[in-house]
Amino acid sequence: MEKFYQLWKKFGKNFEQGGKLEKLSSFYDAFDTFLFTPSTTAKRYGAQIHDGSDSKRTMILVVMALVPALLFGMYNVGYQHLLATGQLAEGLTCALFWKAFAFGLLAVLPLIIVSYAVGLGIEFVVAQIKKEEVAEGFLVTGFIIPLIVPINTPLWMVGVATAFAVIFAKEVFGGTGYNVFNVALITRAFLFFAYPSHMTGDSVFVRTSGTWGWDGGQAVVDGFSGATPLGQLATSADASLLPMGFWDAMNGLYPGSVGETCVWAILLGAGLLICTGVASWKTMLSIVATAAVTAVLFNRFGPETAVANYPWYMQLLSGGFLFGTVFMATDPVTSARTECGKWIYGALIGFMVIVIRVLNPGYPEGMMLAILLGNAFAPLIDWCVVRANINKRMKREAAL
């Protein structure tokens, strides 16, 4: 490894000022900081730098936390395919398990490739134009985008939406650390409003034909529905309808966006983010607690609709609620940064997601709009918290 490191550094001299590839220095820097831990620690460069960690290492921790949701999502895509085509009629065998995972892998992998190719491509070009380092924020964004879209979303739509989000929701604001809204959610919002027929409905969440022709051409069995549980509630007139049970929601074997269904996988990621201090448990707890209270109030005093009467704990387990709570609402750039502000910010999101679900059947999910609304108010929340703290201290000083 030491020899490879020395060869790499020798190769890097071509990208230094005056080198043959000086104009491509940001490309080399991006790969250098990704492959090797920074050596700028306290012993050599000052007491303010305590270890070799940097933002890329932090982003990689988030990616690691997302891996369980990705792996389960791949399996669930294949499982829903086998279910839709009647191949699970006699039960799940070991062979069918691996067939389901292979099907999902081939279906999800192109989404990941397109997301990273478009997003990182734009990041590299902008870094070259601005003569700056390549920002690391898209390491997580590019991983999240394939997990929050339906599996049948055309690849060209994913590419267009990703380009729009990176350029207009991130780069025009100054790049990583300056964006007001979560970039992955802007990608989904663009798809939702620009191509609504590809983001909602019974056919977008279950793939019946294989990628590149593999295992394709299967006929869908009679009576199969690919509607999500929240989609069924939004269109149902029966207030007593329960599209799935508690353990079904926990296990996540139902139609939905790729990475948003399995509660166990999301909780594994949440545990890693909380233990490493990457994400705020205060924001997560505030969202969950407020959403639960709001759902209980709607159960008691709300309209007699299926969504309003959905048990509060099922509201928390359904759709993208937990995924958004753990991986997107806690984005350190677009969420509140003050400690008190995190509670208020989380409460706003938790309240709005249930209100949107219950009162607007056109948006059965609700989490996307709730988080984007929270992003918009996060700077104001922080300003009010800081201002209140200043006024409190001034009154305390005046009283002395």
C-alpha cells in the first residue's frame, strides 16, 4: 500500500501548478482525498485539527448507513416481480430468493449509475470552471436518489431531474454547504411535478419486465395490484381499511420506492448515524413524536376517512416517513443547526407530513413536501432561536 501511495503522489505532481495536467487538478484532488485519509492532523498543522477525518469520511458513513436499505430494496424489487408474475405461488425457495435479488440488482444498478454519472459529472465540470476542489456532497445525494424513486422511473428522467437539482438547487447557491433545499428531494419533486404519471399509480412501483431483457416478458397474474399502502388509503372510501399489518410494515415486503419500505434496514442506518454523531437524534425524535401526536389527534377528531383513521403507529411505519426522517430531514446543510431549533424544525416536519396525508389525498405520501417546507423555514428557526438567546442574555446582564 505504501508503494502505491508513493506512486500516486508521484503521479500527482503532474497536476500541481506548472505541471502538464495543471488544469485538471480538481480531478486529482477529488480522487486523492477519497482514496487516502488526510495527513493534516494536529501534530503537523495546528491544534484545531484533531484527526484525519474530513467531510468525505463523514459522507461515506452516511453511505454505509444507507447500504442495508439499498440491499433490501434490491431484494424487494425482485420479490414484487416474482409476486406479480405468480412465481411465488408455491412459496419462497432459496433459488427464488437469489433470483429475486439478482432481478432487483439489475433493475436498481442502472439508476445508481445514471444518478452518479450525471451528478458527479456536473460537479467535476463546475469545479474545473471555478478552479475549486470537487465537493463531496453528492456522494450521499447520488446514493439516495435511486432509493426514493419508483423502480419503473425511466433512466433519462432520472438523469434530467438529477441535472436540474444539482444545477438549480445546489450550484447556483454556491455548491455544497450553501444549498437551501435537500438536493435529492428536489430531484424527486421535479419528477413528481414534471412527470406525475411516472411517480404515482399502481404500475410504477412494480417492475414486471427484466432489465436488458433478463427474465422479461412475464405476464402479471389476475387481481394483482401494485398500489402502495398509502395510495390505497388515499383512494379508499372505507375508513376501516388496513392495507397491511404491523409486521408487514416492519418487514417492508410491499410496493414502494426502492429503499423506503423496510423499517429494520432503516433503523440499522439510524443507529449508525446516531452512534457516530453524524445525524441529530433530536431532529429524528421530534419528527416521530410530533407526527405520532398529530396522527392521534386526527384519529380522534379528524374526518371519517381511511387516512385519518389509519393508526398512528402505522403512519410512522408507512411510505417514506422513516427514511425521510433518518436520512433527509437530518441533512446538516438544509436542517436547523441550533440545538433548540432542531426540536422546532422536527416538530414542523412531523406535523406537516400528517396534515398533508390526511387533508390532501392528491399527495398520499407527504414526507417530501414536509421536509422541503422544513428546509425553507430552517434558517428562520435558527435566527429566532439565536435572537431569543441574545435577548435572554441581555436581560440577564441588565438585571445584574
